[in-house]
Amino acid sequence: MSIFRVILAIVFPPLAVVDYGCGSVLIVFILTLAGWIPGVIAALIILNRSK
């Protein structure tokens, strides 16, 4: 997980998880619409998993 991805996950979470597939982007996007904090947390969890 690079520092650029972490900053991107904080600023705009769905864009940070684009490489992880459509499902991840959709989940993070819906959580970001529900509230910014849940979207950031979900993006950081997805980025922290190993590929």
C-alpha cells in the first residue's frame, strides 16, 4: 500500500480501489454516499488486504 493510495483513499475513496474490481468500487462508492468516514474505512481495509 503506497502513500499515494492512502492519500487518495482519504480524498476520494472509490478512486483508490479501482484496481480491485467493480464490486469493491461499488461497495466503497455506496459507503461514501452514506457517509465519508465509512467510505474511507472501507477503502483502507480493501487496500490493506493482499491481492
